Amino acid sequence: MSIRIVVPKLRLAQLLRMPGGLPVVDAVANAERNLATLRPTCEAELLALLELCEQSFATLAEAFDDAGLEKIYAIAVRGIGGGRICGAPAVDTALISLCDLIDHLRTTGRYDRKAVGVHVSSWRLLMGAGLPEAGAAAVLDGLQRVSLRYAEAPRDD
């Protein structure tokens, strides 16, 4: 009796080695067209998140409000990435800065309601049309400086 070992040829491996498919330039162009179809829906979603964030900020306590900060963080983090699809990539940077600020405040135990408010207001400003690129860059620079102010603050227990 003899034993014969058969190793099957995997069709997927064979297909992966074969040349073909779309050139990268065409694939990127297709992706951009697909994203453009999502733009109106994404814009509406981002504006709805902004309104939720503004409402949450309006109820944010004057004293340290961990639950309120957590709620604003959850709203802001959901919007990250939407700015690029909507043609407002500065919004994504502002949302990241807001999340960083909230992380810093919650980690250090410090609290600055106005700093959070500046970030929320900037989100609305950056969503609006007509803000020149230099203006958006200045807003983002200011937001980053505000966020970094609380990055290394000692915890007051």
C-alpha cells in the first residue's frame, strides 16, 4: 500500500499573483466619486452632531463635570473623519483637538468650561463656507494651543 500526499493548489493565491485590476489612479478617482455621493448625508450628520454637542455644552456645569465632558467627547469622536468627506478637513482637526482637550482635562482633573466652548464654537465656524484657508489655519493653531495648555497640568487632589 502506498500513500500519496496531495497538496491542493489554492485558487485565491493564484489569483493574487496574477496581474490586473484597476490602476491606482483610477481606483482613487472612483473612491473620490463615491465619497462625493456621500457628502450631503455626511454634512447633515455632522451638523446634527454639532447641534447635539452645542446642546450638551449648554448644560455643562460650571464646576468640573466629568459626565458632561464624557458626553461631549462621545459626540465629537463620532464626527472625526466626516470633515474630510464634507470638504472641511479642518473640522476633523478641531474635533481631534476637542477630544485631546477633554482627555487632558479629565486626566489632570483641571477644568475649563470656556476652553471646551471655544472648541465647540470653532466647530460651527469651520463648518461654514467662506472661511479662507489662512483663517482656518489660525483657528486650528489657537485650538491646539488651548488644548496643549492642559496637557501637562498637575492633578489637584
